[in-house]
Amino acid sequence: AVALPLYQLGAPGCLADAEAVLETCVALARSLAARGLVHCDLNEFNLIVEQNTSAVTLIDFPQMISVAHPNAATYYKRDVTGLLKFFTMKLKYEIDAD
């Protein structure tokens, strides 16, 4: 199985299931937050994706902060907004407004 950083799969059609990968990435951000953490650098460089199965592995944790940090909401929003931008701009994936 070939696993690559998401940015290397940044062309339309390179992912078996872009929707599943996006859902998994957002679920990872939510799961961390539910455990009291914000990644602060959740982007296409820190997500390793298995090309055929769309399995996602998150890496690079040193900058992680607690949700109690005064800027946690800002960093969380930046993480998720950056992911959405990558999927819409680079993968040309249309994200449902819901």
C-alpha cells in the first residue's frame, strides 16, 4: 500500500475517495478537541494518506496546545479552514455547505 503526504496527492483524481479523506481529517481535529487538544498545524503536510484505501495518519505533534489555551479556538479554526481550502483549491473538491 502506498501512503504519501496529502500534499503529494494534491491533484484531482489522485485520491480514491476525497470525501472520505476530508471527513477523516475533520474527525481527527474534532477527536483531538474532544480530548482537550488542538493540533495547531493540521494541514496537507502533516496528513499521510494511503492512496488506495484513503486511510489517514496524522503526524507532527510538537506544536499541539490545550483547548484551555487563550488562542485555542483561533488555531482550531485555522486548522479546519486550511484543510477545507486545500480540498477546494488543490483537489477541486466541492464541499457541501452543511
